[in-house]
Amino acid sequence: MPKSVLNWKPRRTLSESDKATPAEFLAAGRELLEADMPVEAADFMARAEDSEGLNLVKAKAIGEGNFFLYRLALTRLKAEPDPGELEALADKAASLGLATYETSARNLLTENKTIKRP
């Protein structure tokens, strides 16, 4: 990966490349996660089939009470929500005053919904 993907243009070029390797996607995903760009990181990690990296994104989501990021990580992992993780996420969201994320996590937990995938 010759250029940093922290800037939009190299990131877009890599994203649209037909010749990019999984190793390049992996490196980009890790660089983006390290730069606190987890949404962008998750996309590259998914293309690299980097479940370890996606689990780091999921852990970050739980630690920040970020339901949107949690769902994204689960979707990319093709995994179902874990009740313990949802409870921890909801509690963290509540402690940070993120009412929408808390409510979303608790609703998913109590209604036992599954995440819809395309």
C-alpha cells in the first residue's frame, strides 16, 4: 500500500481497485482503525476477511456505547448479536447519555430481533 488511506483519494482508489490484495485491504483497515476511523476500517477489514479486526471494531463499539458501529461490525462478521454484549453496550450508552443507542440496544435485547442482512 504505497499511500496512506487516511486521505480520501488513496482510500477511494484502493476501494475501487480490482487488483488490490487482501493484504492491502487488511493494512488499510488496520491503519484506519488505528486512526479512529472504525466505520471505514470495517469496510476494508470485511474485504480482507479480517474477523480479528472486525472483532476489535465490535469491542470498540461496545466500549463507546455505539449501537450503529456494533451493528455494522456484526453485519460484516455475519454474526448474531450477543445478549451480554448488548447489555454492556446499552449500559455504556446510558452512562454516556446516548439515549438512542441505549434504547436500540435494549430493544434488540428484549425483542430478540435479528439484524437484517441484504
